[in-house]
Amino acid sequence: MPMQDIKQREEKIKVARSHTDFRDFLRDICSWNPMGFYKVHGLLSRYPLSLRTPQLLTPLKFSEERDTLTKYGMDYDFNKSFFDNFSILYHQVPLPSIQQQVMLNE
């Protein structure tokens, strides 16, 4: 796409946005990042069940253990890339679920 076409498109968007209500603007911007929800072992989570996903904690358990999550800290290994270091840390730290579904016996 030529640069002139991009400039014209930017100008059209700017004019259209100047008449858009702020709430509508936020709704448009936020809708670009959809969020999926998954049911994992009775927990509602935004993380799907996979080998990449570490253990999930219930909201109550996560809030109780929040201060102890620093125990997962590790020294940065400069022989590895940032993403390799992050991957190791990501697989160790438990993630919070969004909601726990409790089945009541009647």
C-alpha cells in the first residue's frame, strides 16, 4: 500500500473518530482483543488446559498465596535468551483461575 493511501486512510479515521463517543471508541478498541474462557478441572480460566499452562489456583488460594509467589524468583541466565528465561519462570508459577465452580450435593 503506497504511503499516500495510508495517509488518506489515517485522515479518514481521524475525522470519523472525532465524532465518536468515548464509550463507543473504547468498545471498538477493546473488541480487538477478544478473551476466551476455558473450563479446566472445575475452574473457569482464561488459560486453556495444555502442557504450557502451569497449575491453576482457585481465587481464594491464589489470594492467600500471593505474597509467597516471590519464592518462584530466579536469577537471570545471560546464556539464554529472554524468552527462554521467561518460559522457565512461566512454567513454574501457578496462575489464578477466574472462578471456581462448586458442585453442591442436594
